[in-house]
Amino acid sequence: MFIHEAIKEAIDTTSTIRQKSWRECEIEFILTDPIAMCIKGKQPTFWNPTPNDLMADDWEVVE
């Protein structure tokens, strides 16, 4: 799904999102304002998406 679809679904279920290709890296995005990137075992940092991130269609909701 596209990022806007994943965000909409995640907000409804208070979940996080990630790209499927990032599963192994254990990267998830917390829908705060601004969006925070969370890597397992590290402090969250703010995320600045690239055009490729915004156009990707492999976003998923992580519950």
C-alpha cells in the first residue's frame, strides 16, 4: 500500500508503519508530529522522507 494508505490505517489502530523491505532492519515509523523513525535498540529520531519513500507502494502497518 502507499504511505498515505498505511498512515490512515495506522492512525485508526494506533500502530506504526514501515516499508516491507525494511523488516530485517527492524525500522518502524511512529506517527508523531513530525514522524519519528525508530530502529530497534536505539533512540527514535525524526525522519525526512525521500521522494522514493513517498512514492513506494510497499508500506505496511505494524501492530
